Amino acid sequence: MKKAVGWLLLSLLIIFMGSLIAFLVQTNFTAVKVKEVKIASEDGKILSAFLFIPKGVSAENPAPAVLTMHGYINSKETQSGFNIEFARRGYVVLAMDMAGHGYSEQVKGGVANPARGADTGLLYLASLPFVDKNNIAVEGHSMGGWSVLSAAGKYPELVKTVILEGSSSETYGAPKVTAESGFNFAVVFSKYDEFSQLMWGVKIPSDIVKTEKLKTAFGVTEDVVVGKLYGSFENESARKLYIPNCTHPGDHLSKEAIGYAIEFLQNSITPPKFIDPNDQIWPWKEFGTLLGLIGGIMFMMSYGVCMLKTGYFSSLAGKPVVFQTKNTILDKIAWWIGFALITSIPAITFFKFQQPGGRSPAPTSFWPQSLTIGFARWATFNALIAICLFVVWHFIYHRKIGGNLSTYGLITDVQNKKFSLKQLWKAFAFAVCIVFATHIVLSMVQWAFKVDFRWWVIALKPMDFSRFLIFLRYLPPFAFFAFVNALVLNGQLKAKQFKSESVSTISWMISSALANCLGIAILVILQVGKLYTTQTLFFPTQSLLGIVAYQFVFLTALSGVISSFFYRRTGSIYVGAFINSLFITWYIVAGQAIQFAS
């Protein structure tokens, strides 16, 4: 028990230290005040944002300001690099959750609404008494770029500078930009951006220089020259194209991409405090929230071990029953065939099952997150395939080496070797306690430090009540997947047993993590590998889901770790499966956009 408590305390220390580091960097070591604000849209929906206020800013000493907005299926925290660096230089920053994202409600028209809440944010920012209304910029990434450009088109008198990061004009409602548009205009579009076809109509991202849209915006007929200043900052006609060496989501993890935005902003609107664009501290915030994420995972697992040693839950503890194999060549071949099937089928079906016919599912009032519907469909069909293969494998091979309810981990009362509904309920209650405690810790971190657990596009956010209700609706398909996955990982694909329980547990966790994620990881490697070698995608029609797959490498690997970790301690699949059911659904629902507009 002492060892488990020690790991629990260490996890809390890591969470605290990581969150403190992230807080200090986000506030520029308390030189910037960061507070959450709620803004009502025209149709009465509540939009969420972080307001960054540098010290010394007041109605008597107003400062220039920047409205920032993230891209599709992200949140305001994704823009941290930009928000932190702009605020360090003395700009007031309003970092918005796009409508339907993060903690913002969906506005009328949904994602088809051109401004997606950015127009409301712009009016709010301009209304603040400590903001210099003659010096306001907007910056947006991807769909956020379309949104802030739409807001600038709606209220051109309020905007002096527009910076598009991995974005474009004249896309999904964004207005046309010409040489006569009354604002300074920068385009930061990465050399390996996955959305060049969608945004600029070119297969090769660097061919953006040849597009008529960009030439029109820059007022030229020849190809646009990267890094050349067109027009003038003095009369707000400045135009500049930057092409950093990164991908579309890589804009948020690139000092080069963020540095270009800083450079153009400081040149177009004089900063209260000039800092060289290459002087950036935001990576330390990423490091801090990564520590928080690692600590959060450690907390969930170590808290679980502690709970298993309490009086009520101690009856869940048990040892797994292994197959009666002799480690022959046939046994090894069978194991590797099972591994190959488990890791390859989810990857092969990743795009097809989510988008049958090449289209994303339509959101409904019951299931308002369209991408999550696709994830649920993929998870459900893969679970059905896995069950079929499991049954076939049982009769062909596993029945001969002792495959039964005990070896498959399907009994709930391991100590008495029987199935008990009371023990099943206890396993569920145990999982609820573990996941709920983790949610409480994360909620406290967000309340105290205004940060969450994340690294880059991998993010775990607390759920508000509206998201919790959505969570309950999506729980069944992900629970079905989690249980079947636990069965095939621990009941079928049992890793090697060692004399040391610690070594056996680590071996099983690694084996399960790789079985779950390797196929999807290879899919990502193929997509990104070709992108970096040819500037084109291996799966050219899957720009979005190809990026979403990054998160599923993490999520499937972690679910494998959790499943085997608790299987080794309980001898049954139920505790790990219940925890994964709750955690996977929480992670996905909290991080996805609500597309349905009520």
C-alpha cells in the first residue's frame, strides 16, 4: 500500500509542477493576467474565451489587441503559442473557443456560419475600455482563419491587420481579399500543409504562390514571392506570404510559424514591448501541460491500485489465468497472426468505416458531434469483426490450450472462480471512482491554473454539464469497443509470462499498446512520410482524418496500457474495460466539436 500511495503522491506532484510551469509561462510569469470570459452571441448563445491582459494596461493606457481563433475540432488552448507570445509583447489578446468548440455553444447556422462567433468576439474586444480601438488585429488558424477574416469583412472599420495561419480567403464563407481591402494581410501557409487543395486549389502547398486568389489579394499578376513585402504598413496595404517548414497542425508546434505571425503583427501594429520574434517561451507551456498529461495518467493508474487495496474493492483483486502453451513454433505463429490482425484491421478500416461513401455523418440533436459519430461507427464495426475472429480463433486454436471463461478473463469473481453480477457492479463502481477522481483533479487544475492536460493536438479537457449529457449518449458504442478490445488483448493475445510480476505487467502493457496502435501509427507514417518527401498525401482525400489519426495512436495505445495494467491486477477484463469505456468517451466528447445547431 505504501508503494502505491507513493506513486499516487508522485503523480500529484508531477501534475502540480507541470501545471504550475504552464501557468507561469502562460501568464509571462504573472506579468499577464489570464481570465476566462463568457460572451453572448447575437442569437443568445454563450461563447467562451480567454482574455490576456498585460500589466499596466488600463482605460488611461489602452493597448493594441489581437483576436485569435483556433481551427476545426480544436480549442482556444491549441493557440497557446500565439496567445502567449502576443501577450508577452503587450497586446491584449482574446483567445476564443470557436462556436461549438471547447466551452462555446453552437451558434445559428453551425459551422456553416461564416464567422463562427469571431464577429461577436471582435465586437467584445473593441468594446473593452483598455483596448486601443484603432489598433486591433485578428489571427486565425485553418477554419479559425476563415472565421476571423469573415469578422474583419463584417466590421472592416475595427480591423487593422489580418493574419491567416494555415488558412485562406474565399473558403467556406470567408470573403475575398484584394489589394484594396483595408487591412494589412499576412498568409502563413506551411510547406507541408495537408489542406492546400481545399484552401488554395493546389496539390503542392508551396504552389500557393501561383494561385489567382493570392495574386488578387496581393495585387499582382506574377507569382507571389515568399517573404517579400507588398504594399505598405503606413497605409494598411501591406501584404506578405510566409512558408514555414511544417505541417498544418505543426503550425502550433513551430517556432518558425509562430515567429512569422509575431513579426508581421509587430511590423503592422507597434507593440507596447518589442521582443524579437525568435524569442519565444511558449514551448515551456507545452512541456508543462505534457507533464500534467503524464501525471494525470499516472494518477488514474496509481489511484486505481490504491483503491484495489481498500476493504470494499479488495475482492476485485486477482491473478490472471494463462493458457497451457508449450511455447512451440505453432504457438508463436498463432500469437503473431493474432497480433497482426488486431493491429491492422482498425487501420485498414479507419477511413472507410468513419466516412462510408466518402462523407462525414450528419449530426443530430441526439448525437450532435458528427466526427464522433464516425469514431463510434468505426469502433463498433471493429468490435464486431473482433468478436467474430475471436470466436473462430477459439474453436480453431484456443480451446485446445485451455481457452475458457477464466483464461479469457470473463469471470467477475476471480477469487471464487465464478461470474457474479455483484462483482460486475463493483467493477463498474470502481471505474467510475477512478475516472471521476481524475476528472476532479483536472477540473481543479483548470480552475487554479487555466490550463488542461495536453501536448500539441492531444488534449484532455474537463467536461461541462452539456458535454456530460453528450458523453452519456456516445458511451454505449465506445463501451462495446472497450470490452471487446479488452477481451482480445488479454483473453486472446496474452503476452509472455515472466517470473517477476512487474516485468510481466510491463511486457503485457507494451504488447497491448503496440497491438492497438501500431497499425494506425503506420497509417500516420505513410501519410506524413509522403507529405515530407513529395509535398503530397499518401491518402489524398483524407487530410482531416489523417490528422485525427495522430490522437488515435495515443488513445488506442493508452487504452491498451490501461486494459492490461488492470487485468494483471484483477484477473478479469472488466475493470480495465469499464475504465477505458469512460475515459475514451470522455476524451473524445470533450475534445470534439458540436456541429449540430439547435
